[in-house]
Amino acid sequence: MVKILTYIVATLLTYLLGLLSKKKGWNETIPIPVQNILIGVIVFFISAILLRITNQEIMLDDIVSQIIASLGGSGTATLYYDTKKGE
């Protein structure tokens, strides 16, 4: 359940912050990898909070799977944005 929520949060957060970044011009001053790291950190903390709320024990395997889900969500948002931009 938490993995799915992490994926969804990462996708939405990446997409929304990407739009905000383009609108504010941050994409010109802050490199994309730095933006992705910031999104990853935010999603990681949200996932940790979700794990704490659901009383699940945080283990190394959980952390790795959350990072992978976060990267997948970011990739999905990027793909959606790029295909939408091509229209």
C-alpha cells in the first residue's frame, strides 16, 4: 500500500513541481538532477511519515523499494509531460 502511495505522490509531485519550475524559470537556474534529488528527498520523507502512521517497521528493504518507487513515479511524470508537450 505504501509503495503505491509513494509512486502516486512521486508522480504528482514531480509533475506539479515541474510545471511550477517551468513557470517560475527555476529550470534555468537549478539543474534538473538537483530538482530530482529534492523531489526524491521530499517523497522519501512523505513515505517515512506514511510508514510511521501505519505503524510499519522501517527496514533497509523498505527504504530501497521506496526509492525505486519514487524514481518510477518521477519517470512516469516526466514521460507524461514530454508526451503532452509534443501535442
